[in-house]
Amino acid sequence: MSLYYDAARFVAPLENQRGSLKSRVFGAKDLRGSSKQVYAIVAEASKWSPVLAEVVEKSQLLHHERKIRIKRGFGSIDGLRKHIAKDDVGETESNIPRTASSKQLQHPRWVRINTLKSTLEDQLQTTFAGFEMVDSLERILVGEPVGKILHLDKHVPDLIALAPGTDLSKTAAYRRGLIILQDKASCFPAYLLDAKPQDGTCLDACAAPGNKTTHIAAILKSQHQSRGKPKIWACERDKLRAGILTGMIYLAGCQDVVTVKAGQDFLLLNPEQKPWNEVGSLLLDPSCSGSGIIRRNDIHAVTLPSTIEKSHVPDKSRKRKRKRHGKTDTKSIADGAREEKQELIQPGVGVDRFQVRLKTLSAFQLRLLLHAFRFPNARRISYSTCSIHAEENEHVVIAALRSSEAKQYGWHVLGRNEQIHGMNAWPFRGDIQVYQGRI
């Protein structure tokens, strides 16, 4: 049983937990069981949790029993879902929420070459020497999970796609910050912003963990000539996350152009005062539901039944006589920077509370975007989330464009023909039906 008590502390994340799941499990020194076994339990729990939560909620088992034992086995998630649905009157598989799938898509391992320290050519000759270069991304999407193949991205410069099981965490290039593990979608905001030194300083409003900040720095360096060093401000309200941000800035080698404002709330900046009145471009990547984040082995989200109370989760403070005080090292900085900004819906959140949370998040995101509109010398704002929900994306943009701030300062959506090459060719443009008749 101690193995499951150990796992429970990672299944139900606490607010002060930082770093990837793998780094937290294998870095914990007070586990009573095997780290590998604990990690395996949590990984499987996250994989099956959406279906298990649905089983528990529909059966209302938690109203009668707090310990659940399922005796019958199923070969797939779809098999289990069909079994759940077949006794529901009038309910078919087609209208069951698709919270899980038996067939997992193969998402590439995306790697951005950090041109602040290296070049694509150097990395192809060193870290990726012996890799076969393929013209089609499809070879990676449908190929083996592990294989020495790579694809040069056609939209974002210095970005490559590898087989999904490729592990670069032990390579010298990763540890030295020559390469950065960053998904393609995460590279869009900084690339689309297309910040230029002559436009003034750049401000990353919600900067941790720092992948996008360092990407901006790399882009500015590629455009830098003789106009002096570009300046980037990186604000992070959470001081603990600001520590990860600072570590990432130094690891990427851009500490000479990036100034971290630890503990600084973006909403409290006065756009009319120096140095903020010199800001020419802003990157706004606020906290969100995290619903669009690709789940890999190092990023786990667990869905628990909405009727579970916090008291049902084992309290590790009652099982431990001492607390462990850890220090941030280079490894934890690198692992922490691999996680994108998110506020995943916490265990115990049902559908109604989920909608309330979405409304709260979108209201906060709109406040940030409207505040960004007020910077008098700003000419470009890149707004992004890790969410698939229109409430956090199209709805926020529409509300912002209809605001008095947008009319006062002349803000509008950048047309496709005005966008930087690469993003100009990107085929997906959101949900057009959401926009129709609203702007």
C-alpha cells in the first residue's frame, strides 16, 4: 500500500510542485517504494483516468464505497467505454464524450536549435550526426516511436522534428542549452511576433518558463546589426516560476539582452512611464486551461471523479515526519523549462465547474490583452494560449477588438499577407464561424 500512497502525492499535484513528473518522482528522496514503480503507476493512472473518472461518476460509487475494485478486464479504452454506454438508455457511442482514445497519435519530438549558442548546421553535424533527413513529416508521424530520422520544419526556421521516443535529455547539447525541447505550436508566438530591434524594446508579459523569451532573443540576434543590443523585459508574477525563467535565460545564453522582473505583475505596469513607454512589441502567453497541450510521458494530467473530496487523497504530511528541502540545480531548470505555461483543470473539477473556470480564465486573459493595448509605442502583440477552447482564444480576441482600447489605439488582426514567411503559409486559421458577424 505504501507504493500507492507515494504515487498519490504525484497524481494529485500541489500548487508548489515544479518541474516535470519524471524529475519530481526520481528526485524525491523520501519514497518508500521504487521510483520506477511509482512513475509507472502515475503514468498509467493519467492514461486511464478520464475513463475511470467517468465510470466512477456514472455509477456513483463514491456515494457508497470509497475503495473501488474493478474485476473485469478490457483490452482497450474503447472496449471499456462501450461497456459503460451499453446500459445507458438512449445513449450511443457517438454521443459519449471522447475523453480518451485507444489509438494514441504519434506526435513528433520537436527541437529548436538555440541560435544564440549554436547553428542548425553545427547540430546536424554533431548532435544529430547519423540521423537520416526526411522530406516528409509523415515519415515521423507514422514511423517507429524511436528511430534516427529527422525532418526540417517548413514553417519555423531552426526547428526540427524527431521520432516521438527520441530522448535528448542526456546529450551535451541539451544540457548546455544548444538545443531546446519546444513544441512547434509553442514556437509560433515569438516567430509570428517578428520583433525587430528598431521597433523598440520587447516585453514578454507572462514569461516563465522561458522558451518563448529565449526564442525572441534568438530572433532579435539574427536581425541585430549595429544599432546596439536589443532589450527584452521578461515579467513573471510567480517568484518560484521566475527562478526557472532566470535559469533558462542563463542556460540559453541571453542574459545580456533579457532582464527578468521576478514577482512583477504585468497588470501593475504603468504603460505611460519609462521604460514601459518604449516597448514596441509584446508577447502575451497567459495562464490557460492547458487543454491543447500534447501529453507525453513527462507531462501528465489526471482526471478524477468530480465527487471526490480533498480528504480522500492521502495527506503526505500525516505520513512523513520530516519535509525535504531541495535546491534548484541545472537539471531541474532544464526539466522545468520543458513544461509550457498551463493551469490544467485540477482534480475534482466537473463539467459545471470547468465552464466556470473557463469563464474566469478568459476574463483574466482579456484583462491582460486590453492592458497590452495601452502601451503607447507598441506596434505588435502576439497573443497565444495552450487551449483548444474558443472561450480562451477567438472569444478573447473578438472582445478585445470590440473594446474602446482597440479603437483608441488602432489595434487590428494582422492579415495573412502581412505575416512573416512561414506563418503566412500556415494553413489553419481558427474557427471562422466564431468570428462571423462579431467583428
